[in-house]
Amino acid sequence: MAKVDVYNLDGIVTGQLELSDDIFGIEPNEFAMKAVVRNQLANLRQGTHSTKTRSDVRGGGKRPYRQKGTGRARHGSTRSAQYVGGGIIFGPKPRDYSYSLPKKVRRLAMKSALSTKLLTKSIIVLDSLTFEEAKTSRMAKVLGALKINSPVLLVLAEKNITVEKSARNIPTVKTAFVNTINVFDILKFDRFVITKDAVMKVQEVYV
């Protein structure tokens, strides 16, 4: 099992924690991670785009000129696609882009993403993370003590209002919980900061 240092809020190593090889020590599967990220982004799409076909645009009820005798191509409406103000051919219409992936693929992608963070030494484990009151400066001080100056995903074991409020005004920090973490966020943020309790819960869920 891989071992990682456990830090306190002052950035001092207070011990070590063993991480499960089944979750943090597998060989990352790039195909699974890519598939899940594409799935997440597709599911986020609203699909509200809409264009008007020739039957939807206004006007065009009368022929622009007679069928024969002009030497020109025959046209039945000025709202055909080749005319200015005409309809759109095969334009986008409202649709649902969401689709599902097999559970095994999603679990493999999650384990691969977590293992990637360990391989790149981007995981920081905190012994605990609690504040008496919500203060952005307190969170900034913790990040400074941990020498974090890049986008970070902060994972907690359970909901903590003071920590969330302390982090929400820092644009490079996103707070998540064990039951809300996803592959896209894990890969998007450079650093992965997680509490010791959250690690235990992750290992219980994905074992």
C-alpha cells in the first residue's frame, strides 16, 4: 500500500496514512476516464438550441414568380433555404444529449482519476479541516501553509458550512464531498486536498 503524509492546518506533517492499492494504486485507464468526462459534459448540455425550418418562418405563401416562361429556375416560396429570410435546412432542434455508461466503467474511471493524482503527487491529506467561523482569510492561510498556489479541489467527508463559506470566495478552490466528487473535477483541478475522514469514506465506497 502506498503511504502519504498527513498534514495539519499549519502545513506540518503529523503522520502517515496508507492508501488502498485497489483505489489509489491501479494503472490509470485513459479510455475510461475520457469516456466518463465526455459523458459528464454531454449530460450538462441543456439542448435548448432551436432553428426555424421553412415551415416555421413567416411569409412565403405566394410564388415569387410564375412557374414557366421566365427562363429562371422554378421556385414555390421565398422562404426556401436559398433565400434571405428563408428557413434553415437540418438545423438544430431541442434534444436531450444525456446518456448513461456502465457502472463498471464509471467506477474504473474514478479509481483511475484518484490513482493519477497519487502518481503525480498531487494528493494532500489533512488530519482535519474545521473552522470556528467562516473566514476567507483563514482558508487562504491554510492553502499558503500547504504551499498550494494552483487550482485545488477540496474534498470533505461531510457537509461543513463554515469551510464551504471560507472557500467559496477563492476562485481557484472548489469544495466537494465524498458523495459528490466526480472524474471531471478530479482531473480538472491541479491539486487534490482531502481530509483523512474523507479518504476512509472513499475507500469504503469504492472498495
